[in-house]
Amino acid sequence: MEFELNRSIEILSRTPDVLASMLSGLSDEWLTNNEGEQTWSPYDVVGHLIHGEKTDWIVRSKIMLSNLSDKGFEPFDRFAQLNEPQDTPIEELLAEFRRLRQDNLEVLKNFNLAESDLEKTGVHPEFGEVHLKQLLATWVAHDLGHIAQISRVMAKQYKEEVGPWKKYLRILNG
């Protein structure tokens, strides 16, 4: 499927509802358990998504769409959420994520992007020159990847409890 902005917004606008449905009201065990050392819990993933809303997608889009001579991106701290307070209730994090996402989608829509704008570039610290279309497509895939990650982390909490059915549950064996 080729990139199309409106199709992308279909996914990006639904992510806050998906996460709220998955995580609101759950016990701490579901929210804070992970897959082992150096892995993220669902709570950590929500924090990561919040950090991205503040420092990544729209910030980088604005750089790409600007007339700046330096189109270099600041490196993204993929672990910044681990430096935030870890006692904020999940409902507050989900509400913050929803607010930030709504604001960012409004900014994105207000860019009134033409097809030619999607080819504008910025300079990623690792990848070099990247196009706006690639950044926006990555935003969508990033959301979906983290939704899948949350599902996998939660499913693995019952990895041993499912007994022999583990054989048929690919999510537990990957």
C-alpha cells in the first residue's frame, strides 16, 4: 500500500482509544510487568509514546517543512520515559497521550500538505536524508508496532499458565 495521509490519520487518530481500551482500569501487574531485563512494560510504552508526541513527529515535520538551512534532527531519546516519575496513574498518562495526539493531528492537518510537501527532507542523525512521507509512514507503523508490543508483553504474562496450548499461541513463542 502506498502512503496516503488520510489513511495514516485513520490509524493515528485511533491509537489513543485503542490504548485506553486495552489499559484503563487494569491492575498494576498487567501495566508494569515486562518481558525481562531491558524490556518495556505497557506503562513504559505509553510513556514512550508521550515523549514521541512531544519531541518527534511534529517537531521533525516542522523542520522538514521549514526554510531552515539546517534540517538536522535532534537525536530522539528512546528511553526518556524511564526518567519520568513512575507513579503517575495510567489514566493520567492515557489522557495526556490523547491530548497530545489530538493536538498533533490538528497541527498535521493544518499543514495542508500538498503531494510535493511529502517529498521534503530532513536529516536524521543515523539515517541521513529522509522524506516527510517516510516520517509520517513511520509514525503509523510505530503506533501499530507498540500496540502489538503491548499485546505481546501482556500475553507473555500467562506464558506458562496456558500449559500445552503454548504450542499454538505464536504470540508466546516469538
